[in-house]
Amino acid sequence: MQAPRILIVDDEVMQMTALCDTLTPQGYETVGFTSAKAALLALREQRYELLLTDLTMPEMDGIELLRAALDIDPQMVGVVMTGDGTISSAIQAMKVGAFDYILKPFRLSAILPVIARALEVHSLRQENAVLELQLQEHMAALEARNKELASANSELEAFASSVSHDLRAPLRIISQFAQILETDFGSEMPAEAREMLGRIGLGTQRMHQLVADLLRLSKLGRQTLIKRRVDLDSLVHALIDELRPDHARDGIGIHVGPLNHCTADPALLQQVMTNLLSNAFKFTRGRDQARVEIGRLPQQEEAAYFVRDNGVGFDMAHAGKLFAPFQRLHRAEDYEGTGVGLSIAQRIVERHGGRIWAEAEEGKGATFFFTLSSEDDPMRSKAAAAGESGRVAE
């Protein structure tokens, strides 16, 4: 390990030589100068951990020397040497960057602790310089990544626009011609031809929906979150009334537990609940006594909201594909949809700082849970402010 290097500057030759001879046996590498200008030239050629300089010198005083030395090497630590009558000047030197001062005449027992502390400061400055360099590198990498992300978003927006125009236009043409064929020649067509024409119509409808879902999914990352206090009870009840005509059937039981208020983007939160409730209604379609339950589970760390049904469920072995876009765990012939609804719900929940997951059993139903950021949970915040440590009562 290399010995710490100390640059000693004192216009008195005997004083400078005595310091070098005293400190070298203590494990330091010392270089002495009687000229401040010569010392600065040496500092430009080699780095030193510590500058030990006299305060009063004819060519350049210690304050001026210290300022020039720190311009050359900002990490170097400066200590000034002064007599009793110039302590105020030594304090002034500390204001411009000196770490400490030493009173003349010197005692080794007084010098060594100051030098040790000064070298510790130098080590900290070096570590800080390394950390600052790493931070700059990380910031540069982050800036480059942000530029790449902005470019990718721009490309995605262009792609979405292309999808909207280049795919929807041909679909409309196919759909219109299919309708013309059915209207003008449907009665003359054999049953097999009419069936094929019907499949064309269903296919174009499905493709229209796929394009719409793809566009909706692509826009989620760019949509600004506008959070505010949301009455989740009212939101869910309104959604049930809105969705009920599309899923109206006898025997379905819907139970909504206390949900309270939360902080979220109302439109996006409504989209999450719409997707989860629509799935619950859809996959309980074949049940004689269908049940759908919406509730809130207060937990110590975060409140989880859930939508539970007793529908067809799914095998948890396939849960990894559940939130992937356009992935379906059931046949399209049995249940309509494009496989994008849960992906949209996941994107929205994650943008709120929460998470979403599911528990299910094939043939017995499924439960979808989601959380919002704990900072967005007024009940949790209220409990924390009151110093409560248990569950939050509904």
C-alpha cells in the first residue's frame, strides 16, 4: 500500500526540512518546498493527499496557495500552519477550504491527529468523487434509456395510427360487402354459403374488437393519471346497473361488501372494475345459481379489493398466461372476448403502484384481487396517522 503523500510548503528552510524529517518516519511520503509557485508546479505533475502550508509567506500567502491548489486538485485536503498572532487569518483560510490549522511551534502529538483526520477526509472525498462519477454514468444511461423509450413510444403511436387506418379500412370494406351479399343474394344462397357469410361477419367483428383493444392497450402507458378521491361503492353499484342488461338472467346473486373510498384515476379504475365484473358475469353464464361478490380485504400493509365468482374457473397451472395480451384460457367458441381485458386491468393497476393477481380452481370459480398504492388508501393513511397497528375496521 502506497504511503500517503504530503506536500509541505514553508518559506523557512529549517522549518520545512524539520517537518519532512519528522513526518517521513511516521509512514508518510513528504515533499517540501520553500516556494509556493514551485509547489504549484509540482502539484500539476503529481497528486498529493495533503497540502501542509505555512500561512504567512512573502511570495504567496497560504490562503492564495490553498485556493490555487484546490483549483488543480479539488480532492486534496489543506492544513495551514500559523503562529498565535495569526489565528484569525487561519480561520479565514478554513473559510476558503482549509480543513484545519496547526499552531507553531509544533508538537508531534498535535500534528499527527490533524494529519490523520485530514487524510480520512481525503479518502471520503475520493469515495464521493467515485460515487458522483457513477451517478453521472447512471444518469447518462438513464437519459439514453429515456430517449430510447421516447423513440419506442413514438414508434408505438405511429404503429397504433397505422393499425387504426390500415386495418380498419379493409375490415369495413369486407364487412360492407358481406352485408350487401346477405341483403341482395341471401335468399338465393345455399345454407352452407350463408353459414360461411355469417362466419365472415363474425370474423370482421372480432377483428374490429381486436384492433380497438390493441389501440386501447397501446394508449394506456401514455395516458396521464388524474387521481382523486373515488367512492368505490357508488362506482361499483353504477357499473352493475350498467352491465346487468347485457348479462341479465334469472338466479344470479350479486353481493357488494363495503368498499369505502380510495384515491385513483376514476375513469381508469372504472375500466378495471368493468373488465373484472364483465369476466365474472361471462364465466358464470352456465351456472344455475351464479354468484358474484365484490369486496375489500383490509390488511396490515395494503387493502386488497376483489371480484369473486363461482363460474368455470381455470387451472392455476396456466395462471402465468392470464395477464398476457391476447392470451385466452377458454375457447373463443364458448366465451366471447379478445384476451386483452385482464392485460388492460394489470397495466392500470400497476400504473397506480399496485398489483393484481388471481386464485382459481377449475370448475369452481375464480377470485381476482388488486391493490392500489398504500399511499392512495385513505383508510390506511388514517390508521397510520392515528398510530394503529392492527387491521383497519370497516
